[in-house]
Amino acid sequence: TLQHTATRCNTLIDDTLAATPVVMFSFTTCPFCLKAKGLLQDEIKLDPSMLTIIECDDDAEGNAIRAELGRRTGRTSMPSIWIKDSGYIGGCNDGPGIMPLQKEGKLVPMLVAAGALEEF
């Protein structure tokens, strides 16, 4: 049933958010998702163990997950990026977004506070 799917998606989202300091709900080919992944993985060099990426277009429950994220955040756009203790930080360029946070020097302190990065 639809209710059963929503419950399962809520559990999946909650478990995923609890498992690692940084979570990104993404689409494999979305340019904004690829840019955000590049920032975290290549530029900031976040340890892979600190980041969970759920590719909604590869997941059987992907549409339901996206709908649930939309219910929680008011946005269904991808990526949907979450940092422990900070919560939902938006997407690539919006809500406030990972790129603006990086440009303003706010992203790294958030990642350090979440335990995802060592302090420099």
C-alpha cells in the first residue's frame, strides 16, 4: 500500500541520516548532483565512510523517497543534502545550498562539527 511505502521510505531516510555525517539523495546523471559530489569527494576530499549517497534513479523506492523528502523539506529538487547537526542544507546552489555555503566559508565548519572532517 501507499502508506506502507511511505513508512518504509521514512525508515530508510531516518536510518540513512543516522548512519553517516553527510547524506546526499541524488540522481546519477543530474549535473547539480555531480557538481555537489565533486565538491565533497574531490575538492574537500571527504572520507567515503563519512558520506552516503542514495541514487534515487537507481533505487526501486526512489520516487517514493523523493516524495517523502519533498514532504520534509518542501523541495523535490535533487540533490537533497543533509549534514549531521545542521540538518537539511538544500541542494547544489539553493536552500542555502552546498556551493554558496562553501563560497561563504561555512561548509567546512559544518562538516567538522558533524564529525565528517578533521579540523585543519
